[in-house]
Amino acid sequence: MDFSNYHYCISTIPLFQTLTRDQIEKIQAQIQVKKFKAGQYLYQAGDDSDTLYLLQKGLVQIYRLSASGKEQYIRQLEAGDFIGESGLFSHRQINRYVKAEEPTTVCSIQRDVFKDVLLQNPEIAIELLEELSNRLNESEQQTTWITSESTSHRLAAYLLEAYNQQESLSIEIPSTKKQLASFLGMSPESFSRSLTKLTKAGIVRQPKPNVIEILELGRLEE
């Protein structure tokens, strides 16, 4: 059997970097490769999932629906990332949507197979816990931003958090303005007005479509 595609899929995921070749080949035999066209869903809210998806190539968007049916952007994942970890430890139905934004190839590992991997490789379990912790912190931070009264304050809080993470005054936006607006719980129009307000105040500027540069850090913190 030709394992080249499977090997590439596992070897590009940081989570599996500590595995030996023998361990990789053992897992390879139980992996399935799935391809999705742009616009197709890997899974949707209400589905049952017992599978971990490893993104070999492509781009996926994760979002959920509010009580009013409005899409709320969560994050975007690309090659090297993984999704579906919540279904590995519980049998709850999925409460979010994962959609391919472009032609996407994933390698899938079933729950029982992955649990064996964790039992035999505790270091992978630690890496997984660290990533889950990061995602939980991001989710909690998103909730904090959404409950802020002012849309300008939400944007300012996001930029400050991004500054702390990226350690740079030039903040790279890893998504479109529309997606970032959804992530912060505001309309694209409100996002544009908030950004314009900060720009006119001389607090930030936008030299590129995907970059917001902080000019006055102290004023942004006020």
C-alpha cells in the first residue's frame, strides 16, 4: 500500500511530531482520506462525531449559529491544523459548523484509534491539552468581547489581545473583516465604523487590508 499521502498528512501536524516511523505506519493503516469541495461541510451542528480530522491541505471555516440564526465566526483552520477533538472525549452532538472555504483534503482518525495513540504516547496527550487550553481561552475571550457594551471597545480589546500574542504593533488579521466582525459579535458595518473611529482618532491605521497598525498603544488601552 502506498502510504505517502497518509505519511504527509500526519507528519505535517505538530501534534504528531514525536511519533516514530513505526508508530506512524501503524496509524496510517487506520486512516481515511476525505476530500471536500469549496462550500461543502465536514460536519454540521447536530451531527455525531467520533473522528479527529487532520487538515492536509485547504482551508476551513468554523462558525456557530446564534439563537436568532445569525452566523458567528469562531476561527479558520488551514493545513497542519486539526478539528473534531471535542468528539474524542464525549458523545455529545456537535454544536458548530465546519465548512471548506476551498478544495480541502483531510485525514480522519476514529476515536478508539486516537485514544490508543494517546495512551501509548503521553507527550501527544500533553500537546493536545495545551492546544485545547488555547482554544478554550480564545473562546472565553470571545465571550468577553461580545458582552462588551461598545463595538469600539470590542475592537480595541481584540487589538490589545492580538498585540500581546503577536508581540507587534502591526496586527495581522487572520481572517476577512466580515469574519472578524462576526467573531466580535458585530455587523460588518459596525466594525467598519469602529475601525474608522479609531483611525480618525489617530490610534490605529490600516496600511494593508489584513493589517491594522497600532499607533497609540496607551490610548488604545484607555
